[in-house]
Amino acid sequence: MTLVGRSRERAMEILSLDSPDTRNALSAPLVAALADALEGCAKDPGVRAVVLTHTGGTFCAGADLRDPPQPEALVGLLRQIVELPKPVVARVTGHVRAGGLGLLAACDIAAASAGATFAFTEVRIGVAPAVISLPVLPRADPRAVARYYLTGERFGPAEAVRLGLLTAAGDDVDDVLAPVLDGLRRSSPEALAATKRLLTARVLETFDREAADLTALSARLFSAPEAREGMTAFLERRDAAWVV
């Protein structure tokens, strides 16, 4: 089963999360498949940049609660996107939840269509957006993102741009990205790599400083009684016991 589709268009390697039946949730196999695809892109001189997109109506629903990746594997994937010596551009035409926002924040440029929606839903199932904070917090407006971390509310693309989670949004995401991809095609590969290192230095400092603690926090929260109740309630499509 192919979990990550691959195609190429004028030096842009298009990686598509391709598990629509699970809303492209981050299962252990999907995380491994995406990591393998990115490793191939890093080594391929024919790839100028990577476009990360999706099939189905959801870009990524967050962690797969039935087959979640180890926190260390998710940290590794997010860091791999940040460290990739080629720009990674997110192309979103659907919904993004929880861990999916970590993927967006790890990308260098992110664009979405007008119908996309976003939410940090972790608190509603009894956990916290721990690991994904590694790329999110260095890049997002801290005062603005606090509301959505704490409430799990849904927000739209204009608000995602204001928070710093998206670069741009518009009715047609491909129209939004056309000048971006043209610019990348016109840029020197070595200059792109050097410029990306400048842009990601602070994010990587956060990984170096906080990855171990946030990985431990994620593991502890996911194994706690409230998380078990929250995930069971989610899968049973009912309110968790703490809802008042």
C-alpha cells in the first residue's frame, strides 16, 4: 500500500499524503514512508524543492490514535523537514488538525485554499501539543496561538496566516503558489540550501534544547488516564467525561 504518492514537475518533487481513509492521520507507517521519501529528495540532485500535499479532504488529521508513531519518530520527521537542504512547501486544500499543524510549521512555506480549516485539538482528547511545539512556537505568534492551544477551537486560513502558520492563502492554492514555485525554480540550489540554513537556525536550536523534554511529556500524557478517556471518547464519537 502506497502511503505517500510521488511525482515530479519541473524539479518540484510532489509528495502526497495518500491515506484518505484515515484522513491522512500520522500512523507509524505513514511517518516512516514520508521520512523515506524526504530522504530520497535530499539525495536527488534533480529535486530543487519539495511540495508536500495530500489526497482527500484532509491534509492531516494529527496522530493516528489506533497506530500512533513513537514520539521520537515524529520529532525525527519534523526535524528532517526543517533540516532538509531543499525548501519544503506545504500545499493544503483541506483540513489540518493537531500533528498536521506540526507538519505545516516545519515547512518553509505553507499555502492553503479558502476552504481549509485548522485546529490544535490535543487538549480535547486529554493531551498537549507537545512535540509539534518544536516547529510551531518558534514560528507562530505566541499570544495568538495560546488561544487555540488552550481551547482547541477551529480557525480558518486568514487566521492561520495571522498566526504565522501559513505563508499565504487564497481561493485557489495553486494560483497562490505559482509565483513561489517559479521563484524556487529560478534560484540556485546551493543558495537555497544556505538561505534555508539561515532561516531555520532558531527552529533547530529549539529542537536541540527542548526535544527530549517534549518527547517525554508527550509519552507521559498519552499514557495517562485522561488521554485514554479522551481518545476512547473521540473514537466512540461522544463527549469526554470532563466536558461540562
